[in-house]
Amino acid sequence: MLLVCQGIYAEESSADLLGLGAARSFVSEAKPSTPQTKPIAPGQNPTASANAPAGNAVENDDNDQDLEQFMKGQSQNTSTSSTVNNTVPSTAAGATPTLPPTNPWVPGDNNEALANAGAFRSISQDAFPLSPDQINALRNMLDQTQRAQAAAPYKTPPAPTSTSLTIDLAPGAVPPVIRLSKGFVSSLVFIDSTGAPWPIEAFDLGDPTAFNISWDKKGNTLMVQARQDYSYGNLAVNLKNLNTPVMLTLVPGQRVVDYRVDMRVPGQGPQAAPSIGDDLPAAADNQLLNVLNGIAPMNGRRLKTENDFAQVWMVGDVLYLRSAYAMLSPAWVAKMSSADGMNAYKLPPSPLVLLMRHGQIISVKVEGLS
């Protein structure tokens, strides 16, 4: 608006200037062309007096003064207009003009503020109906529920054991019990009285939905795993060249789990090595089985040896010796071997025992016999 007004004012000033010139021209034309002579004042140039009449000179001086003042005013107005035009910010081509910042919304009164707060609360409740504390509480409840569903009935993990059992194939004998637990695998290793592997020919499971059994179809080991905690069942195993199946009872949900069980079957299997002398039936001497498992015989007294190649106990007038090496002398009365190569011997009292260790004969002196 300032530029337009200045432009209009400049045009009006130019029109006044043109009108003043026209008026001056009109006045000069209306006056008589014949100059009027006046007496020359003392000190006045006669040439100037002749060229310009005295009366007209006065009027011209007044008009020149008015014109000069007008032109000064025009010059000042033009300078002001130029200054104003220079102060207007210019926007570069293609650039987005910067808009002045907008003020945040401010409610007009308390009712409008309450209505706004109520709308915000309603939308936030619809979008987030639960608070962060409630969400954390639900996650904790879910975690505890999953732990309770996955955990065993007892808080501590079951204790692992590794044992050796003697199978009694006589009619009326109680089948051995295998202790299992959900999530744990138990290995059943079948060996003969000499400790040689007894290959498995087939097996049959009482409840296939409660137990999972893995077998390589050529070895003497079964991997048994319970799928449920309280589903009992039994297992029948047919061994090669053995007419009577080996019956086992499977009991899951136990706090003690049989990680490995050496199932010792009486007699010699198809892979038994030739031996000198006859082995007594394992069922005839349970003390020998305990010694094979590393358990001291009942009422036994531990005897001191000069090295750690053998462990010796004295029970009455009988020695029980446990060693990983084969005994050469004296002649033993009974012997049991495990699948890992451990041997248990029952022999008469002797102060010196000879063992075969990696093809060399070593002697073990036994002290404290008397």
C-alpha cells in the first residue's frame, strides 16, 4: 500500500509540475510582446534590462523559487519511496517463503479446556486401555504360569545315577524298575555275565504314547525317554540267541533318574570272550555286584594297597577286589565285569595280586591281612 500511494503522489506531483509550466507559458503568452521600458537604476546593467523586463523578472524569480522548492520536495519523496522499497524483503526464485511462527492452541475458557482434556482421556483409554504397570504385571503372571507348566513337581532337578542290575529270568521274579523323568534320557546297556555286549534283536513298548525309545537296530543299547510324568508302562526286550525276553518296568516322575543302567543277563552272550573257569551266577553273590558298582561290601574292611591299580576289601576269610585290569593270580572264585571294562573278583586271601595292565604284568601288595 505504501508503494502505490507513493506512486500516486509522484504522478500527482508531476501533473502539478506540468500544470505550473503550462500556466507560466500561458502567462508569458498573455502578456504584451512589446517590452515596457523603465528607467535604468544606478548600477544596473543596461543589457540585462533590455533583454528582460523588470516586472516579468520579479515574477520569474518567484516562480523559479516555487519550482525549486517543489523539485526538492519531489526529490525527498522519491528518496523516501526508494528507501521503503529497499526495506521490503525479497524472495529468491524457487525458494519457499518463511512463514511466521504460529502460536499454540490456547483454550478460550474452562469449559473448552475441560472438554479438550476429556476428549484426550477418552482417546488414550481406547488406544491404550492398560497402564504400563498393568502390562508388566500381566507379563510377570504369564512368566510364572509358563514356569509352573514346564517345571517338574519338585523344584530341584532329579539326581542322576549310574547303576548295574542283575536280571533274574526265573519264573516269578520281580522285573527290574527303571527310574525315569520327563526331559531326561536313560540308557539301558545289555551285557552278559562276562561283561561282553549282548546284542538286541527287538523290543516292544507297552504305551508308545508315554515313552520314546531310540535304537540303532544293531547294538546292545536302548535310549529311553518319558514323554509324561505319571504314565507308567513296561518294556520287553528280546536279546539275540536268548529265548526269554527281558521284562522291565518303566516308572517316570522320579527324583532320582537312572542315567545309565548296565543290564547284566546271566550266561554268556554271542559275543562273549573265552574265559578260564566258570563264573558263578551273579545272583548268588550280591556282594560282588556291589563291589563292581564301587560300593563297599557289607561288613567289609578296606585293605591298604601299595598303588591305586586295585581296591581290596576283606569280608571274613574272603577278599573282594575291584580293578580295571584283568587279574592273573591268584585264581579267583567269582568274577563280574561291567560294560566299561571294570572287573570285580572274589578270591581267597592273598598278600600279592598280579594284574595285566596294557600287556604288562604288575604286582599289587595287600597289607593288613593278619
